[in-house]
Amino acid sequence: VVSQRGPHMSATLEPKEPLSRERIVRTALALVEAEGLDALSMRRLGAELGVDPMAVYYYLPSKAALLDAVVEAVMAEIDLSVDDASQPAEERLVCAAKAYAGVLLDHSNALPMLLTRGPATPAALAPVEVMVGILRDGGLSLEHAVAGMNMVTAAVRGFTAMIAAVMADPRHHDGEGLVALTSPDEFPNLSEAAARPQEDLQAQFEFGLRALAMGLLG
């Protein structure tokens, strides 16, 4: 008797649970978080799932589709309920940006992918729609709202990458190294800054977000 298997089943490997798009994406994201983006290949993913690597293509037709799905999974974690339409647009924009940043920091090993690969599915675009809406509610035209959204998301991505680097290696935010590279005569401002206690990066981030929000909506 020939065993009747679905298109996702290997002839020799049985998955521990039924294969699905959700399980594939969840496993791919976990692999990236544990070992970085370079570890994610269809062969390695198949091994983690316990299926033939070709089985993945039944649910996601290409590596690009897989990466888009992983981005979607991360973006779906952004808490859109933080947006309170009764608040001023500036405050709403800061809250939305901080919610985005929090999710990026939760997935710091996936940051290289998230920094270079924008949302490309409807679910992944939901937070983008919210941010554009906030900027339009604040009085910006659609064109300027989209441009403003791009500037805010670029700032969030860049600064969260910096915070993630410091979390991985605190020497990236060590003022002592800066002291050794500067002299008061040549770099008076940097020398003075290096001699002072370093401000918390989260506080710097919020200052920058509020300055950007005021510039866009003030």
C-alpha cells in the first residue's frame, strides 16, 4: 500500500507537528534570532523543521517570500493599540515610533534583515499605515506624511541598531575610548562630552524622536 502524503511530507522524515506557513515562519525567525541571518537557508530550515527542504516551497515559493514572511511576523508584533487618537499628533508619533523600536530590539539578531528589507505584505504594512495616518492627522499632506514616515522609521532603525550593538558590546558606548582619541584644542565639544557621564541611550533616543516629531508636526 502506497502511503498518501501531503505535498509537504518527506518520504523519510515525519515532522513533529503538521507543517504550516506559520510554523515555517516561526522556526525561521527563531533560527535567525539564535544564530543570525547567515544561518537561514532552506536546507537548514528543513532540518530544523524535520522535513525535506523542498517542502517549504509549497507554502513559501522562494527565499524572498520566506524573508518577507519573517519581516511580516516581526511587524505584526508592533502594538498598534498604543495609538490614542485623543492625544496630540506629536505624542502619538513618538508612541508609535517607540512601539516599533521595542519590537526591533526584541529581535536584534534579525535587525540586518529588517534594516534592508522593508514590509512587503499587507499585514506588515499595517504599522506603516498607522504612522502615515498620524502624520496626516497632524496636518501633513499625503506626500509629506509618507516622507515623514520614512524619516521616522529610518531614525528608529538606525538608533535601534546602535542600541543593539551597545547591548552586545558595551564598549561601543565607552567614553574612555573617546577621551583617548580627542584633545580639548582640536575637539573641544567632543572632549567635554567624553569627560562627562554618558547619557542613557534610551533617553537620547526619546530626545531625538521628540525633536523629529516637533520638526514634522510643530
